[in-house]
Amino acid sequence: MKNILVLGASGQIGSELVGELRKIYGDSHVVGGDINLNVSCELKESGPYEYLDIRDTEKIVTVIKKYNIDTIYNLVALLSAVGEQKPQFAWEINIGGLMNTLEIAREHKCAVFTPSSIGAFGPSTPPDHTPQDTIMRPTTIYGISKVAGELLSDYYYLKYGVDTRSVRFPGLISYKTLPGGGTTDYAVEIFYEAIKAKKYTCPLPGGTFLDMMYMPDAVKAAIEIMEADPSALKHRNSFNVTAMSFDPEILAAEIKKHIPGFTLSYDINPTLVKIANSWPNSMDDSCARNEWGWKPDYTLADMTSDMLDKLKEKLK
Ligand code: AKB
């Protein structure tokens, strides 16, 4: 049985991943850790929870020893848009935090999962069917930290044998916890506004295609890559994974099937447009499919229908 520590447990991914890991490995085997004091009762009451700052190596080591941790999910990150406002802090958290995690993992023999992102690609990357192995010259501090994180994770595997694994997540759509400070956040906000006001003002223009994924698939990818047979993995850090690619118009048309009066307008944010235009339109995730059997469950239609049902319930 694994003993798992999830760093960044109360964030958009963590708040759903912890629950799923607890179902699989047992509540007492999955420790949630976060700097956030305001975490949900569910997270604190369904299993162990520790107040943790990714920069506080000593405290993390105490927790690793206390629970005999052998696997760390490091989800702590400043996302792309907020990173541009605070580049030095983004580096400190994204790379300083990862370096701490990898060092702790080396000393205490833990496996490490770290999400990478479509943000690891840049304007010179082939934008359509972006290959697994291709040009990576991102132009955001977030993307630079993701590429550096991928290389650092491979380095710890090659030099020290730390079992590091990772996926490049697209924009993640979820109803439980809001994302914060990302370029793809519009694809979550649009659902809240569709239910509350039947209209949404989008910061990205029509024609901006980006890879996206519904959270249950993202959680599945994070768990399956860590369970994958290592002898089958030719890549490690990091696998392209995607489930769908759409632009705001396509998403709005899908929402309209459920909320006929829904309208979409635009108030373009040039900073977000620049970031979004530097990312792929759609990735080729065949390496993940071939090496560890990746396959998403949710199409755009499935995701939209489930998001609206779940959010309507939440916003009642
Ligand atoms: C962001 O928009 O910054 C993130 C991402 C795609 O990594 N959601």
C-alpha cells in the first residue's frame, strides 16, 4: 500500500485528486498538505491534513517521516497569468518548490509526480498536433519553470534514480475548486456565468483554440501515470495528454444546447491573448496512449453536460 503526500492539496487539482487517492489507497494513507488555512472540511476530515509550505523543507521532512510517505504529488504552482505579474515569486515557488520536493524525495526514497503544462510550449512550437518531442521555447515565466521542471525531474531520475513522472496538462475544467491566475480559466468561468447570468464576456477571442480536459480525466491521468509499469515508459517528464480542443465559440455553442438564451461577448485581454497564442492549438498525446494506455473518458459534450449539472447543484 502506498503512503502519499499531496502538496497543494486544496488547489484546483488537489481538492479532487486527494479524494480519489483516498478512495483507492485508503483515507489514512493519503496526507493532504497546503499553505492554505481555509481548506474544506472534507479535505481535513476524510484523512490526515498538515499545514505545509513548499519552501519549508524541515516541516515537509517531518511529515514524510511521520506518515512513512513513499509518493509525493507536488501540485504547488503559480499559473501562467499570475506568474507574469510576479515572475520572481513564480520561479521561487514553481522551481524552488520542485527542487525541495526532489531533494526530499532523493533522501527519503519517494516517487514524485509533478504536473507540467501546455504552457511548456512556445510560439516556435508546431501548434497543431504538437508532437511529444519538439521545440520548447516558452515565453512566460510559468512555461520556463515548467520546461526547467521537466528537465530537473528527468535529471533526478537519471542521476539519482528518483522515480519522477509527469504529464503536460491542458486547461483543466472543474466545478469543485476554481482555478486561479491561469490563461485557460475562461473555460471554467463561462459555466458559472452561463448558470448565473446566461451570458459571458470572454477575455480570449473566437478562434483561440486550446487543449482542454475535464477534471475527472486529469485525476485519472495523474494516478495512472504513477501506477504505470516503469519498463514500458520511454518518456517520463513529461507526457502530452489531452481530451479535447476548442475555442470560445465552440464551447459557447455547446453550452447553448443546454441554456438556449446564453450569449457570448468579448472584452479581450491582450496579455492573455499573447500567452494563449504562444501555446499549441492541439497536442498529439499518442506517446501517453501507447506507453501507459492513456485515454480520456470525457468529450466536450459529456464534459459540458456534467459541468452544468454539477454546478447547478452547487450554486443552488
Ligand atoms: C494556465 O492557464 O496557466 C494553466 C495551464 C494550461 O497550465 N491552466
